[in-house]
Amino acid sequence: MVVHCSDHRFQPAFAEFIRDELLLPPGHYVPLVFRGGAGNLARPHMEIDYAFVASCLNLHRNHSPEIERLVLITHENCRYYASLIREDGDHPDSQSQRDLAMLHPAIQEPATPIEFASLVRKLDLRVEAYYARFLDDNQTAITFEPVKEGVPV
């Protein structure tokens, strides 16, 4: 399963990355695409979004036991994050990176006391995380960075 945002600016890059780097051709993975993508799993306090994503993961895992891998992708300049900016001045990009950092302990060590860690244990999937960012000011080139130790490398 691959979870990523529905932001139209990233769709061609997501498809290419999934096919060429993750080696998952169309029809060989379950795409879960919605606003905010994987970041929704880091925020169980936003119950509707978290519950929707978690239920999608559970449904697909229960009906497709051959699935072994869960790929989580967030990206720079996410407009969904921008809509969630709080009064404390959070920047959408820093929030996107923090969300992956929150998920990373569950990727590394499922004993982490967050709801996502419990979900990961239940799903019994190998989890990977990536952060997509623009390489130029024109937003025409995108790179994908694996997330290690909670931050893109």
C-alpha cells in the first residue's frame, strides 16, 4: 500500500517514484490518495481524517493478506497543511516533516505509545517513509528523500 497526498502538483512525480524507485508497477500496489496523505496518521486527534485513513489500511490489509509493505509519503508545500496552520505560526512544511517524525518511531520501533504504532502492529506491515520536496523555485523538479531518524536525509 502507498499512502500519499492528492496534491495535483505531485501526481506525476509520485507515479514515477512509485514505479521506478519503489519498483511497484501500476496494479501491483494499493494507492491510498487523499488530502494530507500519510500525515493524517500522525494526528489521531483529528479523528475523522485519522479514522478514515486507518479504516482504509485495515480494509485493504484484511482483504489482501499478500500485502507486506506500507509506504508513507508527505511532501513540501502541502496545501492541506497550510489550511491547518495554527495561531502559533506553524509552517506547513515544518508540520509535514514533524508528522513524519512522529510516525518514524512506529516505523522503527512499534512499541512507541502512539495510535499509529498500535495500527502498525495490527497490520503487520513493513513500513517506509519518504518526504518529497521541490528542487527548484519553478516547482518543476521533485526529489524523494527517505526518512531516517524522523527527518528526511
